[in-house]
Amino acid sequence: MRKLLILPGDCDVLGGTVVTLSLLIKGFEQLNAAESLWVLVRADSLIEKYLHQAGQRACVKSISANNQVEFCTKALQWVNQQPSDYPLLLDNCNHRLLQLVLLRASPRLRLNGRPVFYFFHDLSLSYNYVGYLLRKLTFVCLAPVGICNSHFTAKHVRQFRSDIRAIMYQPVDLTRFQRQVISNPPSELQPILKSGAKIILTPSRLNQPGGMNDKNLRSLIPVLGQLRASGHYFHCVIIGHDVSPAQIYTQELLKSAKDADIADYFTILPPTFAIEDYYSFADIVVTLAPREPFGRIVVEAIACGVPIVGSCTGGIGEILSQFAPDWMVDSNDALAAAQTIIRVTNDANTPKVLVKAKSWVEQNCTIEKYTQTMMEISGLISLTSKQKELERVC
């Protein structure tokens, strides 16, 4: 029995890539194909803990290593010991420190004739020209088949790999993410709910402002200022991982909120495995990242029946344009964002838009569809005529 081998590019960040990987495992399980999958993870890493907690140990191959570079090196050595017809999926292995590892591994992977696929979950861009050339060389030597999470991502990564086999919108667990009646809100939300404020939820990793995949969280502060000035009572709750030393990004955001005199309306919480409990108490989700490759937040919010105001650009704009173009705003226009938040939360037509939006998510972002497409592309099962047509289009 052939197996799909998956090598994650980062084992210590809890984000959409990890969630998507877990859902792929769940899809293999639902299709009774769990024995056709191995996910390589670094022992004692966050991703290992996440997958173990999800009850997915059977598909996980843990490898002891001190860091991601050592893990990637050992993982590829293990891959080379497996039958050469086992396809390898490099899952967003974009970090510059991994490029030399992949470059060194490429001759043997090519010589063995192993099918190699590369899933681009972000734009893989580099401001450093040497870094750009290294990535370009790595992809030329590896010659992987490319998979992207949006047309926006594909547009940017074609400079590295023109063979983009498919666009695969990320799946969402429609059983887990749905509007639920929960008697006990998460403890961090209880004071906010008692205050009578409407909750703006922004699940997002905290990263460096100005970077290629800047989450633009600082833009939420002037938006809150505009809402307060217009007499509307909203409280913004950011939930996400801050990997900076001493949580510098968190401290900078809190200081900016204090300077803007909206600190009492602004909360940052650590990441949680039970994010769906927070969606259940959100009045609206806001995500203003200008270059977000996909926007898992969008499909999760829609699945939970929560309206969302998001950027008109990137993967967020690509998704929202399918069913709610009026919910898109310029990511740096605080006044327009505030006005749209007020309109969407009060518009009698919003429930109708949510019905249309949820229908789109159910058609394009199911676990079963995502898993079957991955199995077809990797060659574990035969391509359907629809998938063959998709390949020709891409």
C-alpha cells in the first residue's frame, strides 16, 4: 500500500497550516485510508501535541531533533528509506534555513524518482535577493508539483514553480465550527459580555509589522477609536500566538491601545485549541491583513454563522468576493472599516448573506473534498475527470 509522506515546514506554530494538516488526517480517517498517510513531526513540538490531542497519533511519525533544521534533515533521511513510489508532500517548508537542507536532498529525491509535491500556504517571498535566488534554485532542483491555497498565492509563487497543479481552498470542520449555544462562555470573555460590549473577534498569529504576511493587527486600534468616537460600544479580542522574544509584539499593541485611549476595549489572549467556543460569542469577526494567502478565519467565521469584515485584497478578498463583496474594505482605512462593522452588525440582510456564504463554504471547503483532491493529486487514487480539467486550468 502506497503512503503519502508529509513533512511540515514548521512544527512550533499553531496556525492555519497545522489545523489544515489535522483536518487532512481526519479526512483520510473518514475515507478509511489512514494507513495511507504518514505525517512527520518533531518530537515534543507543538504540532505533535496538537495532533496527539486530536487523537491522530496513528498517522504521526515523531522524529527527535533539537531544532527544525535538524528535524528536516533527519526526516528526509527517513523518507529516503521508504519505497520510492511513496509521494512526498513538503508542507510550506519556506523558512530560509530549510532551503539548504532541501537543496542538498534534491539530487537523491530526483534520482530515486520519488514524486515530490510542495504545498504553498503563503507567498514564499523574500526581501533579500540572495534569499530569493536560493529559493529559486531550490525549487528548480527539487522540481516539485505545486499546490496552492488560493489563486492569490498561485499568482505570486509561479516565479518559483510554474507547475501549479491545483488550487485547494483549505477545509473547515463543519461539525466543530457551527453556532452553538454554550451556557458558560470562556472565562476571559465573561467580563466583556457583562459590560454589554459587542465582541469583535480576530483570531490571528501576532507577527512582525510590515512583513510579507503582516496580519496588520495595529489597524484594529484606529478602527476601535472610530467606533468609540461614533458612540458604538465594541470590544476587540485578538487570539493568537506571539513568538517574539518576551512577547514584544503583544506589548507594542497593548501600548498603542493605551496611547489611543482604547485599552479598556482591547484584549489579547493566548492561542487555544478550542477557538470555536470564542466564535460562539462573537458579534463580528474582523481581519484586515492585506496579503493573507487564504484566510482560514473567514471560512471558520462563516461556518459558525458570524459575519466578517475583511481586507479587499489577498486571499481574504478572494473568498469574500464570492458571496459578500460589501463586507470587504481597504485594510488601512479605519473609518471605512468602522462604518462597515456598524452596517454589517445592524443590517437586516446580514443573515441572508450568511446563508449564501455558508452554502459557498459547504461547496468549496469540506474535509471530504479536500482529502479526495489531495489523494488524487498525489496519485493515491485515480484522477477524476473534474480534477483533470482543474489541472489543465491551473
